[in-house]
Amino acid sequence: APAAPPPALPPAPAPAPPAGSGVRVAPRGDEFVPEPASRQAGGTLTLRADPAPEVAVESVGPGGAPLLVLPGGVRIRNDAASTASYRVALPPTVRRVRVRIGGEERVYSHGMLGSGGKTVELRPGGE
């Protein structure tokens, strides 16, 4: 009897974007969730209003972690030693931002961003 063909390999996962990159994502509904995996040694997450129709998330400075687009948000795959900062530009259709860092969560309304945005410290004990 002929040998059975080898089993098909599952498709390879899409490669993560290189560190220091950014992503643009169409918002789902009126809420967006930027989600750093953990508190880190330094750096900030800055939320700002932007007239563009998409949410833009980008790392600032060296050592930016890979960004994983999720339904309704972006996970920042950082670690405790990281010091990179991140900027999140939010379109007017996003009325609420739910920032999740590890097990902590803070909610900001679009109106709280003001002209200068809202900066969240990523170091332990930061807001």
C-alpha cells in the first residue's frame, strides 16, 4: 500500500511587526482598548484626539514592544524592563478609552483628552 502523505502543517502565524512600529486600526463601536501587557520600568502611554477616521498606535523611542491588533483594541506586548513610550491617536467616533495595564483598568472619555491629550505613566505606581 502506498504511504500516507505527511500531515499538512498548520499555517504559520503572521509575523509580529518590528519593534518601534505603529499600527492603524478601524475602531469597533465607540470604545477602544489599548492594553500594555504589564507595568514597565519607564515610559508613558499618551492618548490624544485626532481627526483621522482610524485609531493609530505607535511606539516612541527605542525598545518599542510588538503591537498586536485585537477586536476593539491593541495589545502592547511589553515587559517589565521596557522603557518605551506609546502614542494612541483617537478619532472622534471613539467616545471612551479603556486602558488596561496588567490587571488594572482606567477609563477615559474622549472629552477628558483635551488639546494636549492624556498621559498615563507605565511605571509601577503610575496613573
